[in-house]
Amino acid sequence: MTTPNPWGQFLEEEPKAAYHSYRPQWGAAGSKQSGYYENQFSNLYDRYLGTLGAQARGGQEPTNQFNDDFLANYDWTGQYKQDVPYETRTQGQGGMAPRTRWMLPGQR
């Protein structure tokens, strides 16, 4: 039997604190994945609210907790790969801009 975290209620009342406590799972500091998750709190919290809505629509009491249930089981790397196109994940700054082709006179 594990002892409950005495600060668990704090983390549920302060979801942004809970979210940022998972920073080590976002990826290496300075990586694209870590940078991506810096600004994803609102999107993830909306997904969490969606899980509560799905529970309610299914006739269940919405009992999922943001920190203990949603974030603790979140697939950080897998969701990043699903949300961000491969080209953006694997290239430098060029991943955000289209390629340029120079057409010089007399060339095709």
C-alpha cells in the first residue's frame, strides 16, 4: 500500500503546476519536443476536459484527475510525434519554411 501524496490536492487545484512538474518527460532541455510542450498546457487541459466529458456522456461520474490520471498516463513522445509533422520534427529552422528553387535564365 502506498502512502498518498500530501500535496496531491494542491496539484489538482493548480493544474498548471502539475503540468510543468512533468517537464523532465517532455524531452531533453532545448529540444524541439521540449519547446513544443512549453506552450501546450491549454491544449492538454482541453483534452483532459474532453475525457471528463466523455465519462459524463457515458453515464459515469467524471472522476479522472488531471495529475494522477491524465498526466501520469500521458504518452509525451507518442503524442508529440502524432501532433507535429515529421518534416518539422526532423529539420532545423528550414522545417517551418517551404523550399526555394532558383530558376535561372535558360534552365528548366
